[in-house]
Amino acid sequence: MPPQWGIVLEATCPCCNSEMRPQGDVVEGHMHYCGSCMGILASDRWLNSNMRQTNLRNLRKSVFDGQPAGYRCPTCQGEMVKGLVTTAQRDSIEVDGCLKCGSLWFDNKEIEPFIPDIREKASLPDDANPILPAISGGMTIAKSVISGLFDAVGSLSGRIDGDSEE
């Protein structure tokens, strides 16, 4: 699908190859959110609209002075580079950036030190730990299925034992 108003509607996640969901508009820019790995690709305009300029300048300097990231930008196919960025909490986070369009890629929750209210600004799901609910929900279903199988095997075993006693 061709871009409309400079917004690429379809983009594939560089981490897990899932389709990313676009958000935003022409005025404030756009971002793509991966519902599978929770990564975010934020356009240059979106970052300018949503991040403090001093933070953004420091972020860009660290990223764009970095090294090749080994993949192409999901929206414009430009070369991606990566660099270590120090947060206000003195943690180091590796962030990737596109040399062509200026978009930045943040792995799961890596954008939060720079934009603490990202969940509200971008209408993202409020997930304290997105992986655990999926695993625990799956475990509940798995336990139920396994329990059902053991019950079925047990009842069959009981019938076989009962049949042999006759």
C-alpha cells in the first residue's frame, strides 16, 4: 500500500517480523507499535512532538554517532545504525536509528525512560509485564487440558481393571 501523507501504513517489526500497528497523524508524526515484542518505531516528527528537545538531541547524538545495526528501516528502507544511550537513571540502552528518515527504534519499553507517559500518549496497552499474563493464561489452559487427559486415562484404566476382574 503506498504511503499517504508521508505515513507508511505497513511496516514489519525488525525484531520479530510481526506486522506493526501505525499510530499518529500528519501534524504530530507517526509511530509503529509491535504488539508481539512491544517494540516502537517512532518517526522523527513524532519524536519532535512528544519528547523533550534536550533529551531528543542527546538521544540522536548517541544513536547517529553509532555503528551499523545490520538491518534496514521498516518504513523507508534506509540504513539503520545503533548506539548506546545513557538514561537519566544512568542505565545504558541500545537504540537504533535510521540515517535516511530519522526514525528511532526502541525495543520493549526502552522508550519509557525518555517518555515516561508513553502508554497514555500513544494509547498503548497498559501492561506491567506483557509476557507473564500470556504465559500464565496459557499455563491455566494447559493445566486444564492435562488434568482432563489424566482424568480420562484414569477412568479408562479403571474400566480396564474392572473388566479384567470379571
